[in-house]
Amino acid sequence: MTIRPWRRTGTRTVHQDRWVHLRADCWVTGEGKVLDPWYMLDWPEIVHVVALTPDDRMVLVRQFRPGAGAAILELPGGMVEAHETDPVAAGQREFTEETGHAAARYRLVSQLRHDPAHAGNRLHVVLAEGATPSGAQHLDPGEEIAVETLPVDAVLAGLADGLIGNAGHVGAILLALRAAGRIGF
Amino acid sequence: MTIRPWRRTGTRTVHQDRWVHLRADCWVTGEGKVLDPWYMLDWPEIVHVVALTPDDRMVLVRQFRPGAGAAILELPGGMVEAHETDPVAAGQREFTEETGHAAARYRLVSQLRHDPAHAGNRLHVVLAEGATPSGAQHLDPGEEIAVETLPVDAVLAGLADGLIGNAGHVGAILLALRAAGRIGF
């Protein structure tokens, strides 16, 4: 069975400012059904950094997240700025700003999406090896971020219990640890 | 460093219908900075099913996804309906509807989120073991879904190359395969 592509026959902006862009599209499916409205969110490209220290720890960040209603552990990272063409460089910048660390080596592990049904932006996974403290954090206004450096074994043990609550971060961590040769599966 | 919780001091609906609810909240951070608007999306609870056959294959679905611009491989699953209180039962229902398969055993592996910064809904990961064909698909209007049953080894080998493009699905697959004793990390 071959799935035929949909065709977009219209789009209109529902709400747009510097933080969010919600569109209502009209799509016609492969079998001719009209889906209107089909909502799309135009988020910027995102980069997540899986950073490992020389003594087998992972550099994580904790910040308050309204959807979780708590301060939770996440991967450092953030938006690829509009002028940035290299997601690895964007990851390096975000990692240093948020954690006050730098790494000896950065490389792209995978390019995924966080919501292919309703968003076209990609999620770039960067592996940073040889991470060590390099200076102070440089946070955006409103950001309050605690840096927590956990043994990789503790991260792996905690994944099933929700230590890292963002499902996409779980995938990024495991793909990057495999790329680093730290785990096999 | 302890991250202080934020307080929500206001909320207003930007756009709401049966498919999407975009809110603009006002939040005050732990250090007193006012973030207004902070956008939140009220999506329903989601369940993803990692289904394994007796001959070590995974039951996946392929459908067109506008954000990817292509028909992509994903986990079966979908929304937990408003009247459903058990995400495992919802996963069982979605799995059977989308794939025309049933499984001998279903259990909850993990409860994650897909976007804790901007959405409060959870993403329930269900492991289904002993999956076999059971009948016809029962699809919603507009759904066109191909069922593809791949060797687990092929899924694992393809993850880094984007075989499964949704980052949250990658995390769900790996947590479920570990829960099933199929991989260790």
C-alpha cells in the first residue's frame, strides 16, 4: 500500500508574533478528503546538546517548565537563530550560554522532528565530548537555569522513571550515547 | 542552586476549537520577571504503542505528515479520548484501530511529555507484546495508514539515520524495548 501525498490548497495565519505562529491550512489527502482547518505551528529550528565530561558525566540543565508545573531536568539547547546556518555552531553557542561549559568536540548525531503532524521545524541532536567548565552562564532575560552534572549511568537508570521528562530528549540522549560508543543497542 | 517555581497570574484564550487551544498566559518567574505572553497549547493526552510480534518485529504505521512533507514511519497511537481514564486501554484501542492487530499483553512503560515548556499534556508509552493480525483497520475519516512490520534489528539500525523521524517516538521505542528485555543500555 502506497500512501499518496497530501496537497496544501490554502493557508491562513490565525495568530503570529515573535514567539508563536499558528496557521490554519487546508489540505487535500491522497484519497481526496478535505481537511480544513489543519493546524500548523511554525516554530524555529531547535538544537539539543548531549554533553559528556571526561569523567563520564552528562551536563544537564534544570529550569521551571509551565507544562510540567515544576523545575525539570532537560538537555541544554535552544533555538537555532535566524542568521545561523550551522546547527552544530548553534548548539555550541546555546550549550556555553546555558551551562558555562565548553566541549573539545561537537558533532551532529541526528536530525529529527518533534511534531511532524503539526510542525515543520527540525530538532538537531549534537554530541559534545570533553565538556568542562569554561566560565559564567550567559542567560536570556527571564531564564533561570541550574546546571546539574550527573553520572551517565544515573541518567540511563533514571530514564524509565521520568528523570528526563521530555520524550524527545530521551531519544536524543540515547542516540547520542550510541554515537559516542557509550552504549550499544 | 534551587530553581524557584513560577506563578501564573493570568491566562487568555487566543484561539480554540475542537482541534487546537492556544492560550497566552502571564507567568512571573522565581526571580520576579514577568513573561507575558507565554504561549501554551492545550493538547489532549497522547498514547504511543510499541508493539512487538512473536517473531521479533515491530508494528509501525506510515502516514502523510504535513510537517515532514512526506509519508513517514511512526508508532501507532493517538489521543486518549476524554472519556478514557486508562491510557493503556486507549493505546490498545488505537493500536487495533490503526493496524488491525491485537496483542497478548499491554503495559505502561513510561509517562513523558512532548513539550513541557508549552504544553501540559502527557505522552504515555505502552508496550504491546505478542502482536498478531486480528482484522481490518478502523480508520477515522481522512486517515490513510499503511501498516509496516519491520524486524526490530532493522528499526534499531535505522534510528540514527532518521528511519523514525519523530524524536519522541525514538525515545518511546528505546524505553519500551528495554522494558521488554530486548535491549540493554
